[in-house]
Amino acid sequence: MTITDSPVDNGVNVQALLGAREALSAAPEAAEFTWRASCTWRTGTHSRSTVSGFTGLGAEQEHRTTYEFDVDHPECFASEDNGATPVEYVLVGLAGCLTAGVASVAQLRGIQLRSVTATIEGQMSVLGILGADPDVRNGFEGVTIRFAIDADASREDVEALVAQSQKRSAVYDIVTNPTKVLVEVA
Amino acid sequence: MMQTTAVVIGAGHAGLAMSRRLTERSIDHVVLERGEVANSWRTQRWPSLRLLTPNWQTRLPGYRYAGGDPDGFMPAAEVVATLSSYARYIGAPVRTATAVRTVRAVPQGFEIQADDHVLHARAVVLATGACNLPATPRVADAVPAPVTSLTPLTYRDPCQLPDGGVLVVGASATGVQLAAEIHRSERPVTLAVGEHVRLPRTYRGRDIFWWLEATGLLAERYDQIDDLTRARHLPSPQLTGTREATMTDLNSLTALGVRITGRLGRIADGVAQFSGSLPNTCALADLKMNRFLNRADQWATTSGLDDELPAPHRFAPTYVDPRTPLELNLTTGEITTVLWATGFRPDHSWLDIPVFDRAGHIRHDGGAVTGGPGLYVLGLPVLRTRASTYIHGAATDSQAVASHLHTHLSSGRR
């Protein structure tokens, strides 16, 4: 009988990522990316955002297709609830970014994942956005994410996986650190 | 113009070790020193600073610590005395008070302009140190005017600071040592913590540097390290040269009353904003420390040392206060000083040869400068091994660099 290690496959092409890291370190101008979205008001608090192109690797790039996102407020805010709220999209972005990181780091470290589920919550008092209490901020008071991970690894290795995915996450960095934001009128 | 085979720039531990190696090979050379031997240790280190490495580990070519306290840690003044007596002992041809202005490549070698004279050499070894300039982030420009900004290069002791609170930025060895010292002077300290390296001073009855050496970690070669850039830029471990405390980590600072915050992101309208990533930064440091302790325990077991050493144990995870502030107003008068313990960088501004990468670091292959045949560098973090960061690393690094330099000289003669 021959015993072969079944290769770990989380569907992440780690070789491509490592190759990109090496290539882009040598040509840092190609590492400059610009991400874009455009948003059109429909009515009330409902808007529709589309994402299709971005700039990177020294050229204009296109997604496989154009993605559309309906943004609205729920009925308890006297809105029509045509889509998720903007703050929920932030949670979606953070959870998606960290989950992608978990899969990539697991692949790199030779850890086979069977399932990864993240539950994410952002807490806020809406007194801030209603302008009812100047001491309450508009944004999240805090964000909590709970990962349930079934994998061929010890608890310590899984914790290290989740810690490393935070360290390399763009959205985690965006949410935890100040970012310069410029809003202009065309 | 004076002619010599090799010029060593800098008479600190690395330059002196190199001088000794060149003498062993009968390679004619001079050591140019801007001030006195061990100049940085005389003029740019705060007096209470002690080496992170124990005395027994302070080894240089032909020198071993022979004093009465092998497990102690040298204060800055003793480092000066040790290096001065080492320079005399090896008969290093040091020219003091000779600052190098420029080094240029010329046919068959290098032209070195040092104050009022010019030297020509076939090989040059840069041993001017890794900590000549403070690596202060751009956010430092936004500190509001009445607040004093200070770097560890000009810090001497807490008495030079105005009364009031102090924001220490950076939690490497420098940051945690100065945070503790300043907080004890009744100037309440806030410590802004980014990525850091947590290690205990002692583990299972032995100094951590004993473990780092015994397990082979310090001997790991630069060309076998997965992420060399990261290894070369790792902050120094949160250690203090003292046997009085097992830990000088964030938990011990919290117990002392120091307020811990996340990494300083920016200062907007006089308000410092800190990262919300502190829990993960601490989790990563705890995980990394435990990975090394696991490695140490495995090594002890395979080396048959479990009977003579105390039993393995683990340290409490780093405590992060759920009320950790995300902002600190620097305009209220509560904070009177910001101390930038954000690292150091070498000063090679006088090197007029294009051997620098995009970030301004010298490109080199284990000390042999890339694109500069005959040019060498010593005394930088993880230059050839992880030990290169510490004084004793120069003992082996200088041997390898001298051997390369010797070959370079011989090939040039053909």
C-alpha cells in the first residue's frame, strides 16, 4: 500500500500569490491599485452602486461582470428596505476580507479547511446619526467577529490563522485605522 | 593622497571586530572614527540603558567577558569601557575625530574624503551602526506646538522632560524601557503599541538569550530565512537588561499604571488617533512568543535537559482593556511630551555610490554590498544571521566578511 499525503486544497492559488509578491516587489509601480465604485440615487434612501473596473498591474482591469448593490434603510427607519444598509456593507466587506485571508493563510500553511463561518456584529447607538446626542459617535462603537472554523489543525494553529488574516487584511486596516477621505462636488 | 588597502568606517563593536580580522590576515588598514571609540554609546544612548544580551554573550574576536558578573547586563558606560579596552588590546589603527564626508568609487577602489584629508583604498567596510538616526513617522509633524517632541537619541533621563503626561510611541525594547522609567518619575505615560515582540527575560531558570542561542535561532542564516525583509525590520524584543523582573512587557506596564493604546495612526487637529487593532497586535505577539517557547521546550526535551531545568510553563496572555481609548487630545495640556520610540535607521548619506534600494537601504548579500565590489557593510540587523543584530554577531560576521574581502583583494591582483 502506498501512503501519499493528500495535498491541501482550499481553492487558493498560493503559488500565484507568492509569485505576484515577488514580481510586484521588483516592480512596485505595478502594485499601485485604484478600486472604484459608482453610486446612483434612485429614490428616498435607496441607491444602486455598481462595480466593474479597477486599475492595477499598470493597466485598466475589468471584473468578469458588472456587480450591482442595492443600498437602502430598513422599514423601521421609514424606508422601503430595497437593500442592505451601508453599515452592513462595511460588515460584509470586513467579513469577506478576513475570510479570504483565512483561506489564503491556511493554504500557505498547509491547513485543510472543511468549513469557515464568520458571524459579524457592529454595535452603534443611532442617537449619533440622528444628531440627538453630541457625545455619541456616528460610527460603530465596536465590531465583533466570531469565526467557527473546522480544519485539520490545532486550536492554536487556527487562532494563529485568524490573527494572521487580520494582520494582512485591507478592510480590517481600513476599519481600525484613520484614513484620509476627500469628498468633492463635481 | 594616502593609500591603504582597506578602510573601516566606524570604531564601534563591528568596526573593531573587522579591524581585528584584517590584522589577523595582515591586511593593511585604518579605522576612521568621527568621535571616540564607541562614539554612539558615549553620545547617543541614555545612561540607564543596558545591553539586552547578558555579559557572557558579549564576545568579540579574541575577547570573552571575564568580569565577575557573567549573567549581568552592561550599562552604556561599561560598553564604552569594554570597547575602548578592546581597541587597545587588538591594537586597532583607529583615527579618532575623523568624520568621513564622502566615499566614492574610483578605478581600483574607493576615494574616502575624511575631514581635511583624502584616502584611497581597495576595499571599504561600513561599520557606522544601525541606529544613527531616529526613524520618526511623518505623523510626528502634526504634534501641536506646545508639546515637546523627543527621540531616544537625545533622551537622557526623565528630569529633562517637562512635568505632565508623556505619550511614548512604539513598544520595542526602547519604548517599554523608557515608558517604565518615565512613568516612575511621576509623569503618567500613555504607550502607543504597534507590532511588537514579546519575550520573557528568563524562562525555566535561564536567560532568554541562552534559549535563543541554544535552540539555534540566533544562528539562522540570512539566506535561509523565509521573509528576510520582515526579519530585518522586526522591532527589538520587549526586554530590559535586568534580572529584577521576568517580564517588561505590556502586562507589567499596565500593572505599573501605564495606559496602553493601539498604534498611533494620525494626529488630526491636535487629536491623536489610535488603531483599533490592539487586541490582534497583542494576540500575534502572544502567539509568536508561545511558538518560540514550544520550540524551546522541544529542544530541551530532545537535548535531555528536562530533568535539570524547571518545568515548562506559559505566561498570561496580554491583557487589553476594553476601555482602551481610540483618541487622545494633545491640546489640553495633559500630554506635554511625545517620545518617538519608533526605531532607528543607519546614516549612509555620505556614501556616494548607487547601492541603495527604493527604501534607501543598502543592498547587500550577507555584508558584501551588491553592485559595489570591494564594498562591505557590518553591524546591521540580521546581516548574516539573527545574531548579527547583537554585539556578538560581529564576531562571526566579521570573519565571513573578511574572508570575502580577502578573496576580492586576491582576485584584483591577477
